[in-house]
Amino acid sequence: MLIPRFEYHKPSTLKEACEIKGKFKGKAQLLAGGTDIIPNMKKRIILPDSLISLNGISELKSNSVSGKNRCARIGACATVSSLIRGKFLLPYSALLTGLESLGSPLIRNMATIGGNLATARPAADLSPSLIAYKGKAILCSVAGKREVSLDDFFLGPGKTILNDDEILAEIILDELPACTGSGYIKLGTRKALEISLVNVAAVIALEKPDGVIAGARIVMGAVGPIPLRATTAENLLMGEKPSDGLFAEAGKAAAEDSRPIDDFRGSAEYRRDMVRVITVRALQKALHDIR
Ligand SMILES: Cc1cc2nc3c(=O)[nH]c(=O)nc-3n(C[C@H](O)[C@H](O)[C@H](O)COP(=O)(O)OP(=O)(O)OC[C@H]3O[C@@H](n4cnc5c(N)ncnc54)[C@H](O)[C@@H]3O)c2cc1C
């Protein structure tokens, strides 16, 4: 199927890209890996007048661990494959599992972390862990930069707080405190090249080795219009010693926190029950990951 005609822009700096985006606003779409937008253009779901390629902008592809607090700064156009290969995300096990489970090798070579967030698909693989790590996003426009919490980034399916003239430039993850671990579980109807039926990312921090839980974040995907925090489950874990019984209770609470719908891929009832099951597994993974 042919792609409809469009004007093509290939800026070489973020500043230039912001100027073009500011000029065309909603009439221009950004092109990162193209794994989402190109199929949608072929299907005539999105018909932009212009495409602004971000591929020539090296600053959007650079990753670093920087600052006194050793935070990880991830360029929005870093591809999934490059992030898996880069050693700097090793402490973020849940994110790495999400990256490894995204699509196929071909998709991972093209797809970017920024594109994954910007599409705001409720079942996307990277948003649950990025939210669970309290990730932040840097959004740029000609007016300047703003930093937003990923907790506030998603507004609904396909909708984010990105304004028409803004570009997602960077994702920032703080260094994980000592005694912290994380885990991500994705459930699909098959083992590869599958969009999640349900997914859960969990991050837990212990007060001290073998101590009580001092921090817990559980984020569920594909069971609501946006990735959802399982706050009842998180509160239940706080101040308690990790145990199978506690995690089972947290799983039940997370199922209550979820808001799944029936669709052709699974019923709401099945999804809710799977939230219960995979929350327990994500918590167990997080506990074993504690470093
Ligand atoms: C066969 C197949 C399998 C897939 N499997 C999975 C999967 O298992 N898990 C999963 O989560 N996803 C999956 N996807 C969806 C998709 O590959 C990912 O969401 C990918 O990360 C999108 O990134 P991209 O760089 O290709 O985005 P693009 O297609 O380039 O862009 C997507 C949208 O985001 C906007 N955008 C891109 N970058 C920015 C930016 N920096 N700032 C602001 N807006 C931006 C674009 O304008 C566009 O509207 C799959 C897709 C296909 C085709």
C-alpha cells in the first residue's frame, strides 16, 4: 500500500526541529523509528501534511550517566536495540526486560524509546517500568524546555501532555537507591512479536538488607486507558517484610486497582485475574533483583 504524499523535513539540530514543529504544529508529525507512524499512514489513520525526521539529530540519540546523583539520561531517539546493548541500563532490570520483549529484532532496531512513549498505547512495553522508576521527560519547543514527571505524561489512549509544538527530547531516570530491585512481566497470547494483554512493572526498595519495604511502585499496562499505578497494592506493601503471603495480598489489591475492558484479545475478567497473577511474579522478580 502506498503512503499518501507529504512534505519531508530533515533537521540536523533539535533547535531546528523545534522551529519546524512550531511552524507546522499539528499539521506536521515527527518521524523517529517509523514503526508506528508509517503503518498508520499506510492505513490512512494518520495523514500529516509534513513529516519531520528526527534521525539526523545526534543529540537525541545520546545516552549518558551524569551529574552528582548519577542519573541515566536517555535520548528520545535511542533505539530499543541500542539501549539493550548499552551497559548503562543494567541496574534498571524491569526496563531492560520491557526493551527485550518489544516486537521483533527488526522492530527493535528501528523503534525508539521516545516514539514508544509518544504513541501512548495503553499496552506499550516501556511506559510501566519508566513510570515505576519515577522517570521524567524533557519536552522542548522554541519557547524552551520543561521537565515533566512520566506520572503525568499520559492523558488517554494516543494522548499525552505534549503540546503541538513540542518534541520529547530526553528521558531521565534517577539512580536507584541501595537495596532496590525491579521486575517486569508481560503477558501476551503468544511468546514473541506480541502486544501485551496485560503487563506489570514493579520496583521495591528495602529499608536495609533483609529489612522492611521502604518504597514500592507497581504500574500496570493494558488494563486502563493509560498505564495505571496500583496504589492500594503499593500502600499495602509499605513497612512490611516481603513474603509470599504479602505479595499475594498485593496481587489481589492490584487486580482491584486495574480498570480492564473486554476486547477481542481478552475479557476484562481474565485481564483482572492476570493482573493478580503477574503482579505477584513482578514483585518476586523485583525482590530477587535487589542489589
Ligand atoms: C510489528 C510490530 C510490533 C510491535 N510490537 C510492539 C511491542 O511488543 N511493544 C510495544 O510497546 N510496541 C510495539 N510496537 C509499536 C512500536 O514499534 C513502538 O511503540 C515503538 O517504540 C515506536 O517508536 P518509533 O520510534 O518507531 O515511533 P514512530 O513510529 O517514529 O512515531 C510514533 C509516534 O510518536 C511520535 N514521536 C516519535 N518520536 C517523538 C518524539 N521524540 N517526540 C514527540 N513525538 C514523537 C510520532 O510523531 C508518531 O506520532 C510494534 C509495532 C510493530 C509494527
